Amino acid sequence: MEQRINLQEIGKGGFAALYPLGKYLKQSALDPQLLHLIYYRVSQINGCAFCLDMHSKDLRAGGETEQRLFVLDAWREAPFYSDKERAALAWAEALTTIKSSLVPDPVYKEAQKHFSDQELVDLTFGVMAINSYNRINIAFGAPVGTYQPGQFN
């Protein structure tokens, strides 16, 4: 997709509001690789090419295997993900593809087994953040393929 609007220029104010959330999440107790995995999965669901490119590169730079990235769309059937990762992926999917007024109880109860209340809140903020970036990029386009690992640190 061709970039429709220069978001870095025109959207400065909006990005200035979003960036502190990313900074907050980097300081949270959540594993950065887990957050990138969630960002990657949510971006798959939303079809955001820029974010898929970005988070696949950050995941690989952090040591993630290609195999796990290639089959992430079928994580429920693949044996490559921990129970904690599965709980986070289910949580992220439930929040991204809202089908009712609440995250289903089984998804919530499984997430509670692996995350403290604070971590679950932070995971929710992470899902909110990536959904926001996905929607911005899908609306206005982004230069896919230009991202370098760690570029936005």
C-alpha cells in the first residue's frame, strides 16, 4: 500500500499521545519478546503489513525462530508455544476480535493462571496499543519493508 498521508509529520500530536504507552509497556514486567509475539499476532488478524514487517524483524532480532513465526496463525494446533504464550495469544485475540461484551471466562481464567493482575492489565494495554497502530497504518498506509530492528526504541 502506498502511503496516503505522512503520519510522522501530520500525526505528530496523536503519536505524541501514543508513544508514552509504548514506553510504559517497555518498563512493565512483561517479557518484550512476548509483547512482540502478541503484536505480531494481532497484526496478522488486522492485516497490517507494516506492523507484521516490523514485529517479525524485532522478534527475529530477539532470537525468535522462523518456525514459530510461520505457524503463529495456527498456534492452537502447534506444539511450539508455552502455556503462558497461549494464554496471552488467546487474550489478545479475544480483545482484537470482540464477539461479546466480555472476554470469555475460560480465556480470562487461563490468563489469570499465568499473569498477575498488573501483567494482565499491561497485556491489555499492549493489545490496545498494537490495535491502534494497526488501524493508523491500515487507514493511511506505511512504507512496508523499510523498518530496521529496534528503529523505534
